[in-house]
Amino acid sequence: MVHSPVAMACVAIFVIAYLFVMFEERLNLRKSIPVILAAGAIWVLVIVVASGISPEASQGAVEALRHNILEFAELFLFLVPAITYVNTMEERQVFDSLRFWLVERGFSLRALFWITGGLAFLISPVADNLTTTLVMGAVAISVGGNNPRFVAAACVNIVVAANAGGAFSPFGDITTLMVWQKGIIQFWEFFALALPSLVTWLVPATIMSFFIASRRPRTGPTTVALRPGARTVIALFLCTIAGTVLLHTQFDLPPALGMMTGLGVLNLYAHVISRAVQRNQNDDVSGGVLAGFAYRYEPNDTFDVFKQLMRFEWDTLMFFYGVILCVGGLGALGFLELLSNSFYRDLGPMWANIFVGGLSAIVDNIPIMFAVLQMRPDMSHEQWLLVTLTTGVGGSLLSIGSAAGVALMGQAKGIYTFGTHLKWTWAVALGYAAGILTHLALNGR
């Protein structure tokens, strides 16, 4: 069917939709709108064509659509609790406290360059690369606001570090989460990518650090205190992750179940905090102990988890929906099988995976990885690890290659741009190549 007029029309619809996504800022059009419309149009055409072939073909197309929707639902129900926990920690001033603690230490610019990069690499496997990038980006902007050269280099370093850190954890990136949920790579097997991911970041970071001044930045006095329950929320988040991994590895339960259960626990804890505040809101000084953590009440403190749900980046989540269904529709027409034959059979798995990683710097890595998962090429476990690595870190080659880079461009407008990142693409490319070689040396056969 790939040569039929309907199939060509579906490809054209997807390409046009993605062009709208690429020019999102210039057109001032949310990126979810074109892909959602394209997904609907593509699947209607697929069902119409299948109905003209036979009732069995029509039923098969409907089942394929249901399967795509189920895949998105599991991804969505995993992300909702994860993002809610991160938003709650931000609202409880966990990240602000970290940021101002770093500012107050009096580190030099070069030390802050390494600290923000190192923290981005260590935090992103748990808190996801996008959130980590924004938090560490805020640190870089706070301490280097009067030094655009430092801020630009630090932002490049943070994006590379966050993407590299997210590549060896199912919780670090959407692509790794999809691979884990598919059962292709088990949770602990992702850590085989830890050293290759570290090399991917260390190579460009070392090169860029020679261009960072060693003087101390000028900062003003700042004070930020954790809000009630902040430490307990962190502990609950870590317990939720541990429980999710245990349920999935021991009982093969969907990761979404563990995360949603953790969200229920967070809601219960928020209820306990809110009731405690209500009972003591008329007291001048009050405090308590919950889950082993002492804290002071704040008057009228509203610990409402559902308010954090309202802060979701719904446009991004709906974009995931549109992309998954668009790629699934093209797969139902046979395009993914065609691409699998062209890439993985003709080029071979290793070169195909390296090419896929480079392509993710231009096209978002989420549709790239979803397409690879739909193709399900016949390749070894080491090659599945390789494509997980390359799609995770390949987006660092350009600022538009990852959600982390795009978000940071908005946060550091006029300082961290496509052009400033492009100046260091050669160094990032060296790290990309070094990471691949390290993986092949350690995990290849």
C-alpha cells in the first residue's frame, strides 16, 4: 500500500503537520494542534482503505489503532504522576533552595559550570531531562546574568548533561521510558549505558571548560526555605520509583500502575498536611512532625496536588498523542517496514542506529524512537542499547534536537540560541562519537 495515492497523501499530511511543528514559534501555533489533526486524518484514510479491501483488513486496522491508543495511555498515566511529583517539589521550593544554595556558596564560574553540568547529569535520571535543564539553567542565569558568554556555554553544557543523564534511566527521557515499557530493555540493564552517557557529556564539557573564566560571579544575598512537607515529598517520590520498578520487574505489572499508586499516596499526604495547617492556622507559631520530618506550618498554606496537575505542559502531552498515532498510522500502511528494510537491512543495525541518533537532532527523538519500536528490527540486545543511547543523546547536537534545548532557549532568550549552541556542535559531536565507541567497547560483541 505504500505506493498507493492514499499512502502518499498520508505521508504528505504528516510532513505538512511536522513543518508546522518546526515553525511553532514563528507561527505562534501550538505544536499539538497540527499533529492531532494529522493523526485523525491519517487514521480515517487508513480505515477507509482497509474497509475497501476486506472486513478482516478493516478490523485489523481498528485493532492497530486501539493498540496505539493503549500505548499512549500507558505513557500518559506514567507521566502524570512523575510530572506531578516534580511540580510539587518545585512548589515546595526544593529546586529554588538548591539553586540559591549553589549561588551562596561563592563558587567560581568554572566551578559552577562543572557543578551545574554534574547535577544535571545526576538529577535527570530521576527528575527527567527537561525539568533538570530548566532548574540548572535557572542557576546558570542567576549567577552569570552579566556574563552572556558564560551563560551560553553553561546552557550548552546543561543540555548535553541532562540528555546524557536521561539516556541511562527509564525515568530520564520519554524515549527510554518507551523502550522500558515495551520490555525490550529491563530496568537494571539501562545502567550499562551509564559510562557511555558520562563520556558523551564529559568530552564536550572538558573542551568548553577551558573557555570559562575562573573568577567568581557577583551575586546578591538570597534566602529560600523549604516549605512544609518538602523532604517527605522527595522521599515519597523515591519510594514511588522504587515500588514501580519492583512491581514491573517482579510481577510484570505496567509501570503506570506503580506511578499512579504513588500519586494516590502523594494526594493522601497533601491532605494530611492541609488538615494540619487548617487546625493550626490561627496559631502564631506552630509545627509538627510527619513521616519523621519536622517542619513549621505556614498560615493558609494550601498543599493541593491537583493544582500541580493544572501546571502540566498539556501541549507537549497532546503532541505525544498526535505523534504516536501519526507514526502508527504510517506503520499500518507499511512505511515502517519499508524503512526498516532500507536502514537496518541495507546499512546494518550499528550504522542505522548511529544514523537514527543523528536524525534525532533535526527531528524530535520521540517519533524517531517510536518508529524504531514499531519497526522492531531484528537486532541484538547491544544494538537496542545503542539506539537507546543515540536517540537519547543525539538531540544534543543541535539546540532544537531535544525538548530540553528548546525549553532552555525560551528561558535564556537572546543568550542561549540556535547559533550559540551550533558553535559547540563539533565538541558535542566528538562526545557523541566517544560515547558510541565506549558503548561498543564495553557492551558490544
